[in-house]
Amino acid sequence: AEREEALKERVRQLLDRENAVLVAHYYTDPVVQALAEETGGFIADSLEMARFGSRHPASTLVVAGVRFMGETSKILSPEKRVLMPTLEAECSLDLGCPVDEFSAFCDQHPDRVVVVYANTSAAVKARADWVVTSSCALDIVEHLMDQDKRIIWGPDKYLGSYIQKQTGADMLLWNGSCIVHEEFKAKGIVDLKRVYPNAAVLVHPESPDAVVEVADVVGSTSQLLKASQELPNDTFIVATDRGIFYKMQQASPDKSFIEAPTAGESATCKSCAHCPWMAMNTLEALVQCLENPGEINTVEVDDSLRVRSLEPLQKMLDFTA
Ligand code: 13P
Ligand code: SF4
């Protein structure tokens, strides 16, 4: 505890010294989220993280999240220094969507609008017509349907399938998934609901179709957080990364939040609903990235890639403004 306090104090000093602001995703460690909060930074979903960073006057953005979030910040704010505790914080959706293969897939269907999830590399974004996050994907696809567009969707097949069912859009789906959300099990949730009959089930749409089907509310992290505050239930079964519990509990101290069961649950892994890459954002790594930033910390996006990926990103920000 003493060591944790010392590390936190060091981060505070360094943020100040470097004229930096800390932006953390809801899936990061509660200690990191609390630090962002108390130092005038921000805790948010991937859409609002991007917007906050581009509007904040600090000359350095410290992005506690995964690499695509740092890249997005850099694309939107090229004049700022963008640091991350480690650029090795990946995302299975990004890793599962290499630009060459995705681009070839798009080339086979030139008549379709290319819509990609924010959880992708700058190169994949540069190949897209639209970028979306889970907060705005439904609205943007509906907007495209109003224009009679047919869609190529990448990389999350579960989010894509959810949106397809909701909107009836004509979508070709890339075969990607999130290693955290794909582990949730509908049967486990139904069993748990028998124990807590008054619980509402909150599900992130990166989860498999069967899990989405047993949900009371389906939405992005910020939408689930809002639902946890607004619904009258006193108990919630939550199918998303457990990092979100920090904000849910803070907003509703009298309510109970229970992790949705995952397939991987066993004696050695009691709580699997946590992204291993988000977990790389430790206090030690935060201190290191501010104290002595190296290649592993500094986000760079090649200029031509930046210009091309900015276009579909900016469309998303304008659409959701
Ligand atoms: P949102 O915060 O946009 O809901 O995204 C979830 C996610 O998986 C980010 O890694
Ligand atoms: Fe990617 Fe899933 Fe981790 Fe989010 S939780 S960063 S989607 S692997």
C-alpha cells in the first residue's frame, strides 16, 4: 500500500511536470481510473476518450488503454505528444484484422461501404469509409441504410451480427472477436439469474449472440454504465470487462454488481472477464512512460496514413457531435 501511494504521488508530479493529462478507459485498473479522475483527466469509453484528448489543452496525452486508443488520439491530435504505458497493449480485434487481408476483402466488394470498428490499426482505418465505436455503430449503420448502402463490416463479427439483427442492414462480416467478451456464456447467466431473480443483465455487444439474447440492456461501456444508474434494479449481472465495476459502484454505491460467468472459469481463473492488454497499464508503467518515454511508449502515426485515417474518424466525431 505504501509503495502504491508512492507510485501514485510520482505519477501526479510527473503529469504536472510534463504538462500532461491522463485519459483512462473504463477497463483499466481502478487505481489508474481513480488517478485520472483526481488529476483532472478523464475516464471514458473509446469514443469519448478520443474526443476528450483532441479538445484538452495539455501538450501531452497519456492514454491508459490499448494501442488503437493511443493511435486514435495521435491521429486526432498530431501536434500533441501521445504516450502510453506500453504500446504492447494490443487488442485481439486489431490483431485479427491485418490490413493486407482486410483490404483485399474490401477490394472484392467495391460496391460496399467499408465500416470499421475503432478497435483497428490506423492502416485499417485508412482503408475505411467510416469508423464507428459501439456507442454509435447502430446510429451510423441506420444512417447508411437511409442512403441504401450495403456494408462491409470489420472486424468484430459479434458486434456486426448484433447490428445486422437490429437494423436489417446488408452487411458482410469480417471474422474477428474480442477474447474477453467471447468467453461469456448465456447458460451461466441464466443460471445466475435464478439465484438473483431481480437482477438486470447488462451485456456489451462484443459478446456472442446467445449472450446478447439474454440481456436486458445491450450497449457500449458508457451505455451500460448509464443503464446501471437509471434502472431501478438493485442487482446487476454484467457481461463486460470488470474494470467497469469501479465506475458503476461509484455511481450507485447501494447497488450490487456481479460478473457474468465465463467459460474459462476454473480454480485457477476465478475472474476471467478482464482484458490482459488493459491490465498492462500499471502504475509502474505509467511512471516509466512519463519519466523516460521510449519507443515502447510514444505513439507515432505515419503522415500519409494519418491524413487518410483521419477522414473516416472525423466523420464519426462529426456524426456524434
Ligand atoms: P467501448 O468503450 O467503446 O464500449 O469499447 C469497448 C472495448 O472493448 C474497448 O476495448
Ligand atoms: Fe480488445 Fe476486447 Fe481487450 Fe477491448 S477488451 S481491448 S475489445 S481484447
